[in-house]
Amino acid sequence: MKRDLIYLTLIVSAIWAAHATAKAVQDGPQQIEPRKIEAGFTKTVHILFPSPVTYIDIGSMDIIAGKADGAENVVRVKAAVRNFAAETNLTVITEDGGFFTFDVHYAENPAVSTLNLTVQDQQTEGVKKPDAAGDPLPPTPASEGRVLLREVGREKPATVKRMLSDIYRQNRTDVKGIRTKKYGIVVEVLGIYVSNDVIYIHTCMYNDTNISFEMDSRHFIVADRKLAKRTAQQQTTLEILRVCNDPAVVRGHQRQRTVFALPKLTIPDDKVLLLEIVEKNGARHQTVEIAAKELLDAKLL
């Protein structure tokens, strides 16, 4: 009887120790498993990400990687050295906080020339059922992590992206009278919104000429009201946090809308917020003046 009791105690102790070890492993740091890709010297591999890419890092000079021209969410990867032997790596961070890592090997003819990460496979294992506290998020794929980008202040990058998309999709006109028209170009502010200390400005540009308007740059500037249309003295340029629909060209008789996300902003009555749009290889520059009161009256999202 005593021997059976000892055996039972040992079995219970072993089960408890195994459970504690498993829980420690589960609660501890989780390793992000890199995806394996091939890079060739004469062929380019393209990777499509679910959100615009904000950071790219390569492990060695054996490969080259960069955003594809005209595409914010496509990264092209190619071997810089033919037949490089050592494995290297590639790290990419996207605008919505996605963290992706890849192990890169050389191949003269890569088996996969286009890797689409915009559609994730359905995952059912490990997904908990919704409870009273709300729907849990599905587990992140092993090759992707999440990071919180600081430059959007208190708001999550994915939330800012969704807000921008919603404003653009709804296409409402909540502000009237903030516009400029010069050289056949009309620029108008359609709405000013705020959510969690992020300012959203919905704008529209219409080209009423037969000549395309090519964007060189767009800036938001805080300037003295009296000097707003003169020099750049006493002006402060604001960082644009995010943009939804950022066209490079507005063609003749075409209308384009853009939504900007700006950091929290209030200005005194003797200053204004300027949206300056500079034409590339042209002189049809545009300036829209937004008064301090318009910012204070921003609509809550």
C-alpha cells in the first residue's frame, strides 16, 4: 500500500512538472520562423505584402532588395553576387506593423518568382472561440510578427490605415469653402476629422485642363496668416504620418481624392495651416489655406 502511494505521488509530481514546463514554454518568447526564398542573379523575385513597406534590411551584400517602382507593398529581391554560397536573410516591416523575416539562398532559376503574402492561409488550429470579452485575434503566422510603429502617436498603425480607408471610401463632404483654383487646377478640402489625436484631412484635386499635373511634392505647413502667401519665413513643416491614395499624376479632366493623416495639431488665430502642392517640371503650384477654427471644428470619428 505504501509503495503504491509512493508511485502515485511520483506520477502526480511528474505530470505537474510537465504541465509547468509546457506552460512556461507557451508563455515565454515565441520564435518567428523565417520563410525560405531563393534569389537569382538574372531573375528577380517579387514579394507582395499586405500593407505598404516602411523598412527593409538585408543580411549581407550578396543580395539587393528594395521597393518596386510605383508599388508601396511590393519588394523585389535579386542576387548581387552570382552563386553566393552562404545563406543570408531579409527583414521587412510594413505600415500596419507586420514584421516579416526570410532566409535567402542562391538559385540560378528560383522556383518561386512571385510570393504573395497578401492572402494568408486559413488557420483553425489554436484559434479560440469568441467569448464574452470579444473575438480573439487569430494567431499570427509563424513567419510574421507584429510591431507598433511609434510615429502615429497613441493610435495603432492598422487603425490609422482603416480610418484613412473608411474616409476615402465614404467620400463625404463635411467641409465647404476651403478651396483654391489657379491655372485650371482646383484643390478643395472635403473634410477634417480627428480620432485619438490623429488629424485626418480629406482633399480633392481636379485638373480642368488638357495637360497632366505631375506631383513633385506636397507639404502641410503652419505659417503666419499675414505671411502665408509671401515667403517661407516663420513656417513650420508638419510630418505627414500616412496617406490614402497618393497619385503621382492627375491627368487632364481627371479628379483625384487623397486622405492625409497628420499628428495632433492646434494653432493660434494668427496662423494658418497650408497645404502646398508643387508641380514637377511646371509652375502651376497650388496652396490651400486652412484656418485655425476649421481645425478646432474637426469632426470626431
